[in-house]
Amino acid sequence: MMGLVMRVEFACTMTACITHTIAIVVARIQYLITMPRHSKARAFEHKDAPSQIDRNSHARRYTPPMKMAAILAVLLARLSTVHAKNHPDVDRAIDMAIRGACGKVSGALTAADLAKVTQLGLAERRVKDITRLGELPNLRRLWLYRNQITDLTPLAKLRKLEVLYLNANQITDLSPLTQCVNLRVLHLGSNRIKDLAPLGRLKGLEKLSVGSNQVTTFEPLAGCTALYELELNNNKTGNLLALANLRNLQRLNVSHNPTPNLQPLAGLTKLRALRLDSNQVKDLTPLTNLKELRALFLSRNQVENISALAHLPRLNELDLANNPLKDLKPLASLKKLRSVSLQGCKVTNLRPLRTMLTLQEVKLIGNALLALPEIDQLQKDLPKVNISHNTTRTYIRFTNKTMESIVISWVNFSGQMETYDSGLRPEGTRQQGTYVGHQWVVSTKAGKEIGRTFATSHITDWLVTPQGVKPAPRK
């Protein structure tokens, strides 16, 4: 009951403070509006005063109602900050974390105590207000991800900060971070950031993540040449020109940006991992110089020609899912490739993969035109490879070893007999596409059944003899 009373008193006090502040500001605005004209004019009575024309222009631009609107806008912004207070339980959690970090469980925290804190973890604590953190001058590592933070102002005091996790908050303004000149690792993914300009001053950044924001240009990062890991996925710009000088990059993610032109990446020869999923990419030629590349992700693009990949000798992981590929031959040159995803690529011929002895995993799900015998043959050539697929397409071939013409039919989806060849001559061969489990029937032209079989992924060649239908010897 006492706790409830205290909360009510606190809420009433805050309401009174806000009301008082609004009253003061409104009174000040009214005073400015009603101020005598000659009093306002004194502001221009000095040697650098603008001309009468300028004064009139100034007056037109800043009319009293506009002044009031501007000041009220600032006031509302301030009030939003006032409302961004932590729940008492959250404040207690922050206090406990600080005490744990400095080793003082009870008693008043002194400046000396706070100076002992060099790292602090407050992730997933529903934190809104981080004012207390500005009291930790020696903080070097700070985890604040998955909270409700909007204002980073207190962090401007943390000049020694090196590692900062702020992903999954509600941040829009990065200005306070310009003072954190020692930052090396910065995670800002899943916020509401549009402008990266403040980050341009952080020349020591080595790892930066700003994925899943609303960034419209990467230009501010052009001078951050110490970066070796950069995540820019899921933003609103496809211009990669600003990245051309980041020659130390080893890992880069620009997925889910409209980025059809990869030319700015051509000089990033230290890249080891590159993500380009869902970027409208067609031409892979700019990637030919990236000899250190180990992992390349290109799913959901418009790539048809993959010849450029033959120039990437160290590639061991490749994702080409959902691209309209025409030819897999360039993959045969990748002697270190261990995993390849070809899901949804309309692949029909796996022959280029059969000699790739380093392969450990091949993903083929969603290739409706791929026949099971192709997969079966690949598995035989590379028995240790893990092949995932959902293909049921296969083919069946009959060779007539009788002395008369034969009729080849299948039992369709309605259970009715449907003829495919009404007169296969002796020694003749008929091959037909089908699906695993479909039943095929062979009979004489007079209608006498010779035999029947089911399509499988393993046995595709059948001999029709006077004694019946039997598998053809494997060659």
C-alpha cells in the first residue's frame, strides 16, 4: 500500500512540474508577442544591424504564431524526454549492476567507486533513461541491446568507451556518440536511424552494425578506413560508392538494399565474407578480384551467368538460391567449395558438381525440373555429400525386346489408363518424364498385358521381354 501511495505522489509531482514548466513557457511566449514594437526594434540598433528590407524580411519569416509553434515544438521534445523515465524496478536493476561491477553491495557510491566500473551489462532490462551511466568515466564496454532507449546524451561523457551494443532500441539521433572517439565496436542494428553523419568522426571504428534502419546514404562512412567488419543490410540505399575506400574490410553485409552495381566493391581485396542477398544483382564481374573471399551469399537476385565465380579460388561456402542460373560449369573450378545452395534455381543438370570432391553439402530444394536420377548419380559420385531436395521428378525408359510392337501406358491421377506410345517397334526405345510412384503398364497391341512397374529414382531403364518387364543391366 505504501508503495502505491509513493507512486501516486511521484506521478502527481511530475504532473505538477510539467504543468508549471508549460505555464512558464507559455507566459514567456505571450510576453514576446505582446512586447512593444520599439522594444523589439532595439535589437537591431547596432553597427551590424541589417537594413530595413532585411528587418522586414526577418519579421515576415518569424511571425509571432510561428515563434510560438517553434518554441512549443522544442517544449514537446523536452517533455518527451521527461516522460522517458525508468520504472523504479529498472532503476534498481541499474543500481545493482553498477554495484556489482564496482564491488560495493551497499552504502553510498562514491566517485572512486564509480571510477572502478569498466564494463556493464544492461541488455533486455526495459531501460529508457541512461542518465546514471554518464557517471561512469572509465566505462569501456557497455551492453544495452533490446531496451527502449531513445536519448543517448549521457553517453557523450564516456570518452573511454570502446565497445557499445545498442541494437534493438528506439534511437534516431547519434550525435552524442561523436564524443566517444575511442569506440572500436558499435552495434546499432534495428533502430530508427536515418543519418550516419555523427559516425564519420569515429575514425577508430573497426566493427559497425547499422542493419535494419532507415539509412539513405552510406557517405559518412567513407573516412572510417579502419573498419574490417560492416553490416549495412536492410536499409534504403543501394549506392555503395562510399565503401570503395574501405580497403581493410573483411566482412561486409549489404543485403536487402537495391544494389545492382557492385563495381565499388572491386577493390576490397581483403574481403572474406560478402552478403548480397536480395539486391537485384545481375553482373558478378566486379567480384573477380576478391581472391580472399571464403563465403558469398547471393540468394534472391537476378544472376544468370556465374562465370566470375571461377576466379575465387578460396571460396568454400556459396549461396545462389533463387537465381535464374543457366550453367553450373564455373563451379567445377572451385576446388575448396564445401557447401553450395542451389534452391529454387530451376537446375536440371548436376554434372559439373560430380567431380567436386571437397563438397560436403548441396541444397537442391525447390528445383521442380530436376530429375531424381541426376541427384542419384551425384550421390553415387560423391557418397559423403549431404544432399537435400524435395524432387519427385524422374524418367522411365522402355526398350522393346519382343518380336512385335508394344503399347506403353500409365495410370493417370484419375486412375485411368493413358497411352503414351501405341506402337513401339522391336528394339525401339521410349523415354518418358514421370514422377516417383507412378505406375506404368506394357501390353501387346491386341491388349494383352505383358507387365507393369512403378517409376523409381534408382531404376529408370526397363527391358520388355515376352516373359515380362525387368530392369535393364547397369552399364
